[in-house]
Amino acid sequence: MIDVVQQSLFDYASLDADTRVFVQEKAQAIHARLKRTAEDIIAIGQDLIAVKDCLPHGQFREWLQSEFDMSISAALKFAQVAQRFGDKSVNFTHLPASVLYALAAPSTPDTVIEMVETQQIPATIPTIREAKQEAQATNNGHGISELYSRSQGNPTLYTIPVDEGNSTVITPVEIDRVSHDDDPLEEVREKRDAHVMRVMGSSDSPEWYTPQEIVRLSIELLGEIDLDPCSNSYESPNIPARILYTKEDDGLAQSWEGKVYLNPPYGSEIPQWVEKLVKSYGHGVTEAIALLPARIDTIWFQPLYKFPMCNVRGRIQYENSPYHAPFPCVIVYLGEREADFIRVFKDRGPIMRRIG
């Protein structure tokens, strides 16, 4: 039996118990609602505002990126919709997401919202823009600045204060510079989907360099690393091993001996690397650490269950990637010093092993 717990990159352990439970519940709710309906957009915005008010100073941005790979601008759009329409969502449930974001923008006067709500004008982006321009003209060219002043006078109305350094606040003016036609859910999804395609693909960029924190822990456990059979470079190796095999050397065709660190290419050839490691352990390889995607349903992963492994908390960010991995990872240990492995890696995530 294997006890597997879904992990998050965000360090919930740093929070007090009540805050941790509350924020984790909100995270689960937002994950479940990530679909583009008016009610869900409003609910997501309300949850984001609640979490921002609950989290300690400086942690909201980290939580957004860790849980959803969501930008502050995307979160602010959700919040704007919730703050403007949270008490009358029934009148706006039929509207597309882009229209909701345009109506919720700080530059949209209440009169324009009322015109849409009472069906005096069509709920389309061009019509809303035209109505806003007419409202500005009515105010002798001062409509926008008056609207901004009104919203800035009550910063809880259309803004979420963002902790960045020494309490920088993103104002409604800055929010409105983001195109109102953009769907923040699409922003999140497109960024993530593109990254998933790159990471999971087997032809273009299957090599992902180990984060330095995991390198440090591996050296702490193994001491000197004798071999990295998947090294990125002789000149600037990411793993400081005594022997390096690069792609040109074809590490699968070489003999493996001593203490090995393995972070193989994550393409279709990964089963060969895992098989080579398992077969080499005890036959040249004396001890090893392997950083692998936690594809626990695959055939190649099954032999690893006889070894202890660290279920890495959250999604790691590889050295050569701007985003976090779209899949969970494990650190597998092959060796006799299981207690030392647990001591060194326990803070990175729960240690698992087969017990039946």
C-alpha cells in the first residue's frame, strides 16, 4: 500500500493551523471552479479576496503562482468582477467572461453597467467601449480621471493591495492597462499548456536541469558524486560529478559505477534510463539518487516502489525553465543508508515506500 498525498508548492506549514485549513479549502474551491461562467468568476474573485485578506504579508503572490500559475493581473480581474457584481450576479450570468471583465474595470461608469443590466445597450465589447466614450464626453473629458479618483478614494472597492517589497499597491489605473478583452483563465491556461507541451514532449526539450537545492541535498547525502550519466555539459555541469556523460556520449551505452545521480531526459526514452539504473544497482552502482516525474501509473515506474522515495512537495522549477513543472516529482534513493536519506530529504516532502 502506498500513501500518496497531493502536494502544493506553497509552504502551508508556515501558516498557523486555522489559516492553513482556511487557505487550503479556498485553493481547492478555486481549482474546482476554474471554468468560465459568471458565477464561477465571481466566486473565484471572492475567494481570492478572502485569501489575500487572510495570508500574512508578502505571501499572496507566491500562493497565486504556486497553486494556479496565475498572475496578479489575472487575480485582480477576478476580484474586480466579484466586487462589482457579487451582490447581483443573477443579472449577469448570461454574459461572456470578456464582457464581465470589461464591465468590472475601474474605468467603466455605473451608468454603463446599468445600461447593460437593463438591456438599453447590447452586452458587447464595442458597444460598452462606445458607451464609456460617450460618458467621458458628457463629463467634459474628465470622466476617466473622476472615475479613477473615486475608486482610489476607496481602495477596497476595485483593488487588491499587493505585497511587493515594501507594500507596493497596484492601483486601478495600473489594472486597467491590461486589455479588458483578455480572459485571465485563458492567460493561465495558455501559459501552462505551452509549458506542459514543452516538458512532456520527447523531441525538442526533454532535458530539464535539477534545481540547485536538490543538488545540494544529494551531495549532502552521497558526498562526492561519481557519475552523472545525463550531464548537460563538460564545461558547466549542473551536477558536479567526477565522471560526466553528455548526450554525445550516450550514457545508456556506458558502464555505470559508484555513486550515481540521475535526472534523465523526460521524453519517451525515460524507461530505458530507469531500467539501466535499477539493473546497475548492486552491479557497479553502489548508491544512487534519481529525480523523476511521478508517473506512478506507468510500467517503467513500478520497479522503483521497492526503494524509498521522497514525494517532492509542490511542483519543482527546473534550472532552465521559467515555470514550475506541470507534474509532481519524486526523488528515489537506491542504497543502504535509508535513515540518512530520510533525514536529508524529509523536509522536501513525505518519504514513501511500499509496505504491502
